[in-house]
Amino acid sequence: MSQKTTYPALLVIAIALLPNLVAANDQPWKCGTATVCITPQQSMTMAGYASRGEKHATETLNELWAKTLILEDASQRRAVLVTLDLLGIDRKLSQRICKSIMKKHGLDRSQIAICSSHTHSGPVVAGTLRPMHALHFNEANLNLTLEYSEFLKESIETCVDQAFETLAPSSLSWGSGNAEFAVNRRNNEEKKIPELRASGKLAGPYDHDVPVLMVRQNGQLKAVVFGYACHCTVLSGFEWSGDYAGFAQSELEDIYPGCVAMFWAGCGGDQNPLPRRKVELAQRYGSHLAHAVSQVIEGQTHDVSPQLQTSYREVDISFGTLPTLEVLRTQAESQNRYEAARARSLIEQVEGGQELSPTYPYPIQFWNLGDQVNWFFLGGEVVVDYALSIKSNHGETDADLTDVWCTAYANDVMAYIPSRRVLLEGGYEGGGAMIYYGLPTVWAESVETTILDTVHQLINER
């Protein structure tokens, strides 16, 4: 065939294919949702506060839930979002759950995100904060925790299976609201919060954004996914509860019947809902957050084109100087019983032939929705500096309307993740909490740079 006859032939082929290309681009999202109750079926120990000791939860204030949203774009690329009304899950359990979902549904690791609300009114789960709770674990308590962890794994997998069964054509949109009850707990004395708030003198960085993702089917709101950067620590009693986030989800589901409301916790490792310690405050903050979400739903939103990209990476973040066996033996005699318990556990590890690792495999995940939402999922209790930095570097520009969402407590809750500033300042988030998570020492000063460099790489690789 001569060159002169090739061009017309290619043109005919291109015209013939054009309807198929247009049809592919016009395909909507497909989404599916499901919910499963994960409130413990029997009395057991609660997570989050060492002061509770071995005392069990006695009642249920509001149910705890596992919820799933499946996203499928026009190219049939899928993502699975799981939200949990729990303090968090550890790496080992997270890996087991994800491997099971991957195998059954033909996914890779980047397509599954597990997000915990970090409520301090849920049960102890598997290895999360084990040194804090192990002191109160007799054999019966340990067995209850292990049984619940298996129940949780099965419940999440069931929830995902059910969500896949409901996949249907959908439209996605996003918006952002504002809620102001989160306070930087490192910079403000708790008892003075009302006075400081009234006088406009609250100090320290914060993130009051309320990102919202809306899923509609046949014009009806099917799911709303929203986040906020604040600890779920209003409540500290002995009743199962999703705390303010649980109340917010319930109120939204009452406002929009048939809608599944899903909450994820942002980078609020140093943010508290203040004042607190009363049920009516948890209800008030939940209502405040639900109202902020509802304002977004009823206001101006942005459609999300059916294009999905996902990536996942584990990066080694370094610890500071590791303790020697001699140092650990000294710590094992500490008057701080949690420090002593951690030391004894680490001594057992070393004497068993397993050296202390100088690094931790930290999970960082990135989803891009329609080139409009850049969504990061970070493990651990991340302080607010990270969200502010990521948004500053990868947020909206004059030429491109995009939003940046920063989820923390995602996939693996292994410790607090301080910025370099917080690390050097010290205190609970800066290093003191490492004892309760059972990690050998504080993070190295490179922790922030290592994480943010990986964030930048993921967004630049899309």
C-alpha cells in the first residue's frame, strides 16, 4: 500500500472508532456501599486510655460500624475505601485483611484504604497500643481481644463483599466546609479554652477544613464521605461509642435517608475537641460537623470525572539512637510501669534473636479522583503540620481547581507521627507516646522529610 492511500484508510478507521471512544469517556462512575455493625458482642476492655485499666465497657451509647465504599471509574479501575469506628488497627491485621480482599476481588494494595476514626470509646484491637493495655491483660482479656480481632477481620471482608454486590452507575462530586471545635492541645491549656476561644486567642496550628465526597445514584444521595482533623476524645467513660464522629454520621444518615455516611480522621494528632468529657458535648460537636457537611451537600459542589489513579508505597522511616540491651535492662526497672513493660518486651525480642530494627515500614497511599481531588492516606497519629505542608505544596492553583485531602490513622496505626518541629519540642506527641506503642525510641529528625518527600514523589508520578 502506498503512503497516499494509508492516510485515508487511517481516517476511516479513526471515524469508525470515534463512537466507541466517546462512549467510553461518557461512562459514569460505578459505586457500591455496605455497612456492618462491629460493636463487640460481649463486654471487653476499651482502647485509648490507660487510666481505664482492666475495666470493661458496660453499655453502648451508639453502635460502632465498618463501612465500605467501592469506586469504579470509566476504565473499570477500582478502589475500596473502608472506614472503621475504632481507635486503629496494627500493621499485621491490616495486611491480613488487605491480602484477603486483594485475592478475592483481584485488586492490588494501592486500591484498598482502611481508615480508623480513632474513637477512644471502642475496643482494644490486636496489637494496637499493646504495651498500654497488656498490663491489664489476663488470659481472659487477651482471648477476648484476639477473638474480637478475628470478628473484625471477617466483618470487614463481609462488608467489602456486600459493597461489590451493589455496584451501580453513579455520579461523584466534592466540596469543602469548615468546623471549628478542634483545638491545638499542645498550645492551649484545656481549662482555659472557653476563655481563649471567646477572646480569639487560641494558639497553635490547626486544620478546620471538612472535605466532602458525595455519591449519587439516580439523583439520590447514596453516600457521603467526610473528614476532620481532630481526636475522637470527647468521651472517656465505659460505653461503646463512635464519639463525635459517630454522632455526625448518624445525624447525616437521618437527614439523608438511604445514605451511608462515612468519616475519616485527618491529621489531628495534636488536635482535641475542647472542652470535652460530656456526652452532650460529643453530640454537639457531631451535630456541628454534620451541619458543616450538609452545607456542602446543599451548596456549590464540583463534579468529579470518572478517572481514578491509585498508588501505595511503604517507606522506611528511621528511629533515633536505639537503646542497648543495658539501657533496656535499666528501663525495665523504671517506676513508669509502661516504660518497664515496653523494655521487658524488647529485651525478650532481642534475647530471642531478633535485633531491634532501625526503621519502620511506614505506609503512604495516594488516590487521585478525576484530576480534581488529590487524596493522601498516612499511617499513624499524624500531627497537623503535615496536612498544612501538603496542602500548601499541592493544593488549588489559579489554573487548576483541585483539592487536597489528608487522611491519617490509615492502614496502620503504629505511633504518633510528629513533624520535625514537634519532635524537637518533645512532649507526648513528640516522643513520649512511643512507650505506649511499644516502639524502641523516638523517631529520627528526618521523619518529616522522609514522609513529605515520598508524598511529593507519588503526586509527581501520577
